[in-house]
Amino acid sequence: MESSVTNPINILWLMPLFLALPAVVKAQDENAAIREGNKLYHERQFDKALPAYQKAIEQNPQSSTARLNLANARYRTGNLPDAEKSFDELIEKTNDRNYKVKGYYNKGVTLTKQKKLQESIDAYKQTLKLDPTDEDARFNLQKALTELKRQNQGKQQKQPQQKQQQKKQPQQNKLDKRKIEQYLKSLEQKEQEVQRKIQQNRSRSVTQPEKDW
């Protein structure tokens, strides 16, 4: 039976990382590949660790140890979609409850990192369904729920603001139109006043008697 593992990823609030170790009863080639992968992993050569874990899976497709460590290494390279996929494969293929718990938990962290809060909440719930004593999963679940609630409240607050802005825009347009009309009317009045004065001056010029020289 493969050895049990603690949470290999706990990146949101804590950062301990423990890789699963190969079981003695497994084939030597598989164990050697896992040990090589773990060595590279601890040296932070995550990209180089991937082929070693993949080799171990080829030698034993049922190796939960290799699948868990492969998913962790993919996470550490920053390839979150592939890491998520690897955790799904671990959850699907393993018959070991402990590995399934870790798969769901680490999938939850990976989803949270991708800002997929609702999906991460579902993963943490699955973790707690299998292991109600997992306090890390409980803590992460609560934090994800709080963050999702905050985001939803933010969206609800933005909607009235957007509606208010939409209401203000027509009002502003009406004000602008009114100002333009007032300005044009003022210009028209000034023009009429100028024309009136010009007409008055002309009238005076016509009625004024000629000077008697």
C-alpha cells in the first residue's frame, strides 16, 4: 500500500510542501523514477521533475504517489490548467481515500489560484466530505466563501451605480441642449438689438434737415 501524505499544497495561507514517497512494495523502477523526481523537485527543478513522474506512471498507471507528485510539480511550474487536470486524474484513478482527499484539497487550491471560487468551494466541500477533520480544507473553504460573497456584493453595488450613471447621462444631455438653446436665443436677441440700432440710425439720417449753407 502506498504511503499516506499530508497536504502537499497549502499555498493560500501556509506554504509547507510534502511529496508522497514511493512505497517499498512497488517495483524498483517505479520507485527509482519517483525518487529521481522528488530529488529534482526539492531542488526546485520542477520542469525536470515532470518526466520522472510521468515515467513512473508509465511503469505503473495505478501509482497514486506518482500522480500526486506530478500534479504538484505541474502546479509549481505555474501550469495551473494542467495541474488541475492531473488532480482530477488522481481523484478518478486512485482507490486510496487519503490520496483522494489530497487530490480534492489541492484541486481546490489550484482552482482558487485561477480565481474559480465556486469550483474551489465545491472541491473543499468534497475534501471535508471525505475527511471532516481536515482543518486546512475547512479554513480554505471559509475563506473562499467569504471572498465569493464579497465579490457578489461588489457586483450588486455596481449595478445601482451604473443605473444611476445611465440616468444622469440623459439629464446631462438635456442640460447641455438647454444651454445651447439659451445661447442661441441670446445671440438672436443680440442680433435683433444690433439690427434695431442700425435701423434707428438710418431713420435719423433720413429725417435730419440739410444744413443751410
